Amino acid sequence: MATTSDWARVIGTTIVNHLREEELTTFRRFKVFSALEGSGNVIMNQGGRGFDWEVRYRNTPVVGNTGENPRTFARQNLWKKAELNYRGYVTTDSIFKREMLENRGREALINVAAKMATRLQESMEQHLASEVYVNGYSTGNENRFHGIESFMGQLVEGGNAKGINPATGAIENMAASMPFAAPGATYAGINTGLGYYGGSQLDGAWPDGKADPEYDFYSPVLVNWSSNYWTNNAGLTPSAAWGQNCVSATREGIHQCKRNDTRESAIDMVVLDRKLYIGYLNSLDSKERAIVTRENGLRSYGFSDVFEQDGVEITTEYALPSNTGYGISIGNMELRCMEGTLMVPEGPFYNEELQSYRYAVSVLANLKFKSPRNFFKLFNYA
């Protein structure tokens, strides 16, 4: 650890190395990062101006044939290309040579120089925890990660937010009777809207029933937890309260995201804002609250504020927007970093003209969500 008694040339020419040694601690401080690192979904040393991946959105047509009918051959394009760029963050600080000399010995209430690199690391860690949830397409967010909100937008037409009529499956103006909002965003260049690239709902009201693959291949499930549908459907007094609806609304999101029926598409955790998390706990009795069966989940990383519903961990993080929760499929996420560590320390560099030492910590990376259809959002849409 550098100290204020180090000779000026040592401070100016020798980097403090402890940031690299703390890299795993960076991931393990926060739940989504912990799960990504534990699943091997943090990828370092990535090159290129950005990255892209192919999304298969439809199947080849299948027709009946008796074994004697002529067959028709045509080329089939089954893929859409998703593309994202790398984004970054930086935090900096500096200390004048005179300040460094003044801030030593018994006169130093806070050892500013010795802890400068550590403070930069802590500031970056706290900031990155919230970036998992941001909308990278919002105005002013051009340099921020494409977080989960980047594809959770609700369809708006003619100034009206849209939902899904549970009786007919039609996309209509949002109402309190609707359990699901209609998705409508563009993520990595591909639209999330239902039927945007063709196909149709074959039976039932989406996301129930069956649909052509291309109808909802990129559509997240937007659960309206304040809908009176949940209590009406259970034969209870209609209610828009989270405490009344939380179990039913969360269960719907968990199981509707299993439309692919594959292991990697399953929801691993539901993350709630603190108010919703406390409200959920208040709706459960002590026996239900203690049910935890997973041995390799968030508790294995040292987190204790976790309980389970339907085999999925329910937890909270401070960075979530209010009245909001997300169902997250870690198998469908990656954190792609351009350098060998997530956070790269730089300095201290001595500026002769300004007579100051400068420090920086930077990040060049981005999140990748393979397909929004494997994620859901809980929100009071109406």
C-alpha cells in the first residue's frame, strides 16, 4: 500500500497493484455480477469495434407429404443479426503535491493520498451495480451499458400505452384488467414487438397458449403486478396491491419465461426493489420464508436476503427503480470486457505544470442479453 511518506518519484512511477488483486471481490459484492462470474459469463480481452450475434427467429416451413408429392426447395433465412458496441466509464481524482505534503502525520484527519485508489475502486463498484438495470438507449445514456431496461419498453401507439386483453389476446389500450403489457422496444437493432417480424398467436391470449416462433422470439414478458386480474382470477376481492398480487404475478412471470422449455432459458432469480421485497416477505408466513433448496445460488456467494418461489431465488438490490422487479436468466446474459480486468487502474501520473498526481479507474465493456424473451419485468403498468 502506498503511503504519503513515499518519495515523489516512487509515487509518480510505480502503480499501486491492489486493484487487480481485488477483481473477484468486485463481482462478488453484487448479486447479478456474482451470478455472472460464478456461471463463467464474464468474458475478458474482447476486441473489435463492437460485437454481434445471430438470433434465430423462425423455423423452416413444414408441409404434409405422402411420400409421393413433389417437393419444393427454397432458400430459408432463419436469422436476425443483433449488434451492440462497447461502452465505458471512468472515475478520476488528483492531489496537488503541496496537499500531499500537508496531508501527512498527526495533522492528517484523513489520509487522502494513501486511500485515493481504493476510493476510486469503491465508487466505480457502486456505480456499476446500478448499470445492470439502465436503458442504454435513453437520452443522456449514450455511453452507459445496455442494461435490462434497454429492451423492457412498453408498446405505445397514438400516445396510448398498450396491453394485452386476457380474453381475446388483442393488443389494446392498457387497462387495470390486463395482466400483461405489450412489449415494444428495439434492442441491438431488433424489435421486441409481438408479430413485428410475422407469425401469429395460434391459440389463447399471449403469453398463454401457442404462437409461431417468429411472433414472440424477441419479446420479454411485461407483468402488470397492479392488475386486478390476479385477485379476480383467484376468486378474491379485486385489488391493485402488491401484497395481494405478488405471488401470482411473480409466478406468472417465472413460468411464462419457460416458453422455450430449455434449461438455459429458465429464470434464475427475481430481483425486486426494496419496498416490493419487504412487501413480498410480509405476505408470506415464516415457514414459506425459510424455503431455500438451491445450493449453488446467491447464498453460496454470501448473500442472506434470499428466499424462493417455485425453485427461483427472490432477492433485492438497492439499484432497482421503484415499484419494479426483474426476472433474470443468467444463462442468457454475458458481461463482455475489452481488457483483462473489469476495472483498469491508471496512475498516479505526475503533472509537472500543475504539480499534481492524477489517478483514474476505467471500464470498457457492455452487457449482452441473448434474447429478451427469456426475461420479465414486474411493474405497476396500470
